[in-house]
Amino acid sequence: MSGRWTRLAGAAFAGHLILALYLVERVTVNADEGWYLYAAGRVAAGLALHRDLLFFHPPVMPHVYGGLLEFGPGMLLGARWISLLFLVLATGLGGLTVLRLAGPRAAAVALVLTGVHPLFVATGIWAKPYALAMLLLAGGLFLWSGSDRPLRVAAGALLLGLAAGVRLSLLPVPIVAIWVASRRGWAALGAVAGLALAYRPLLGVPLPILWDQLIGVHLQASGDLIGQVEDRFWLIIRLGFLLAGFLTVAAIARCGRGQVRGPVERLCIGAVVLVGLAHFVPGALHVEHVVVLMPFIAVLAGLWSRQVPDKGWAWSSVVLWTALGCMTSLNQVQVDSGPSTLGQVAEIGQMVRAETPEGHTLLTVQTTLAVEAGREVPPGFEMGRFGWTLGTLDRTQVLEAAAGPVGAVALAEGDFADDPMLRLVLERAAARVGRTRTIERFGQFAESLLLGLPDTPTQVSPWVQP
């Protein structure tokens, strides 16, 4: 029997790898990838987050990806392959953690519920913080699943502290880890060391700036109270379907029937509850945010599956609801049905790079293009559209940037859509650069994109129309 479950676990992990390899270049480019990688490239060049450039998240991801990748052509695809590696390692460590704690059947359940979940995989391979955060969390859980030797406890807590420097919502995790640890002193030492390493780059940044960029900006996205309640209600409904397999295991097992064994299970429960609640603080909510909890969900699903009876109805229910959750998630996964948006961004970025002299600014909030072109954007433009709608980028800054010397302009249909006069100024700036070209169905939202390029010869591109 154990051999059958071992083969199922291996098949689930293989399916996870195949799905990730397929999606890495087929998932539609997400605009957020641009400003994460722009920050990584600028950090690698010696700039400081929050002080020298606008950035709305903790510092760990830009420092890791900036140290692994070169700012310029191919950075977006390279970052996705790094995310894929982190994601696969995180999934494998999660399976090994459950295998160590509860055996092959539990490991198979954990890998099936998470490893082949389309939303989990598609979100994890983006050039965004999820894969790195999940790898650090899974690494911490794996270390804690072994013996409770002091160094293992401290090292596991250190990884959990570092994870809190990838996503701010994970700050409760190292705190819970200290509380539930078998050796609290060593756990506290590791967690504090991890947090210190994670947030060290922010030393010297004034507290009001940190508050505005790390916390205040997220609170601004909340909207009115009725809208918040409605958004959260429908979010819970969607999450219920997306996590249907896990919830079925939890319901049949009655959440482990009240028998919480060991610090790993207590940590997972505390993390899911507290991080889940943190995501419900006023602010913009997205279904993808739950992905960062997948290491904890996988471990809990595996551990609680021991309480699922060996009855046909029980396991048929788990399989049925897991399949439903996976199919439901397909509505949340954006895959290119036609030409690759990843290839599109790379090609246009290389065109801008070829025609814009080094050191000249690219006037745009489409930071994916700036990354692929290896060109800086004006101050305040680093967070793309979020810098305009939520950040400190104001009309005066945009007007000054448009009036100054720029090497190229890229203006998408939805950029500064709430200010028609400002868009007109930017369109004139694009014409002033030299010549203009229009690109149809650009990027994540399939918008038209206006390019202002110097009057120099360029390669012929299927994306560009006179």
C-alpha cells in the first residue's frame, strides 16, 4: 500500500514540474512583474529602496533577484525561470516535510492538493515574491519537521523571519514560530536574526516614508465600507471553491479531530489563521494572495489526511472536490491563447534599447518595457500605474518628466486614463521624440500602446504598425 502512495506522490510532483514548465512562458505577463524587477535592477545598481526609488513592499525579493539577474534584455524570462526553480523546490520540500511527519499517503495528498493546482503553479512562476516566500516557508517547515536540536530550530526560524521580509503579510509567522517552538529561546534567536537580515536594507529610511510606502499605500486601496464587505464576501466564496480539496479533507478529518501534534502543525494553523486575517485588513484583495499560504496548507492537508477514513465515499469526495477546485482556478489563470505576451514585451523592450542611447530615460509607467530595455524611468514612475493611483507620483512630476529630455516614450491606453489633458501632453512628448508607432493588444490588458522613438532605423517587428 505504501508503494502505491509513494508512486502517486511522485506522479503528482512530476505533474507539478510539467505544469510549471508549460506555464513559465505561457502565462500572460503581469504588470506587477515589471516593478518588482525594476526595483531589483536598481538595487543591483546601488540604489536604496524607499529612499532612492518608490517601492511598496519589503526588500528581500529585489535584493535576491537583483543579485541573480542582469538588468536588461531577458530579465523577465530569467526571473520566471528562477521563480520556477524556487516553486519546485518549495513544493518538493513541502512533500518531504509531510513524508517525514506522516508517511507516504499524507505526502501524496499534500502534493496532489497543491502541486497540480493551476492557480498555485501559475501564480508561483511569475516574477513576483510568491515563489521565494514559499521556498523560505517550506524550508523552515522542513527543518522543523526533523529533530528539535537547537541549531535546526534556530535555522528554521531564521528562514521564517526572512520570509517575512518578502511579503509583509507574513510578519505573524516568525512570531507564531517563537510561541509554538519546542525551544523558544533558539526560535527567538533565529527569528530575530532572520528579520534583522531581511529588513537591514531599510535602516536609515525615515519612518514616515516606510509607513507610507509599506503600509499606508495598501490601506488607500480599500474603497468604501460597503465595497470592502462585498469584496471580502465574494473573495471568501471564491477561495472556498479554490481550496475545496483542502476544505474537504479538513471537514472529513474534522481538522485533525482536535489532536494538534507538534510545533509544525501548530505553526501551520497559526500562520493560516493570522496571515489569512492580515489579508483582510482594508486594502485591495486578490485571490492570488492565498498562494503564499500553500506550504502551510499542504502540510495541514497531509497531516489531517491521516484522519480520513479508508472509505470509498471519503476519498471519492476528496478527489471530486480537489478536481472542482483545480477547474475553478482556471478562471483565475491568464494564459496567452495567441502570441506570447512575454515575447512581445521582450521584443519591444529590445527595440527601445536599440534605438535609445544608454543613459537616456524611458518615459513610461509600463515598467516591464523599462526592464527589458534596460532603461531607467523618471523618479516616481518606478511603481508603474500604482505610483500614479496610490503612490507619490503627482501631476507636476509627470509634466516635468514629459517636458524634460527623454530617450523614448511608451504610453498604454489605460495610463493616466483619469487625466485626458495629461495624456495629451504625453502623446505630444512621444511625437517630440521623433516618430510614433502604435502597437495593438499590448501586454496584460491587450491595450493599444503608443511608442515615441527617435528618428533612427529600426528592425521590422510584427508587433509594430505605422
